[in-house]
Amino acid sequence: MGVTIRKPTARQCEDCGRKEVWNDATSTWCVARDDDGERVAGNVYCIHEWDINGTFVPLENVADADV
């Protein structure tokens, strides 16, 4: 059995609500937009607290092809 390491594609600040999504084309985090097209930038003075110990699990078990 193998293991795949995944990376998150979205994150949200626990303090100010800023939302960001990963942009594969530029390999950077970008401010997300809500349903109305408005940027969810949060507070410019916030030291963003990303939920790094939350529900996202970077390790994913992958079954071997030979089994």
C-alpha cells in the first residue's frame, strides 16, 4: 500500500474570514471570490491564522496496483 501526499486547494483565516484558493498557473495563493464576485479579503491588518491543524489530512492511502 502506498501513500500520496496531497496539498490543500483552499484555506480560510480563523480570525478575519479571509479566503484564499491555490492557483496552479501561478503556483501561489489568491484571494477567493464569493458568489457575487466580491473578493473575500478579510482584514488587511490581520496576521492570518490558517487552520493548519484542522480537518485537512495531507496523507492519503493508495492501494497497490498489484493487489
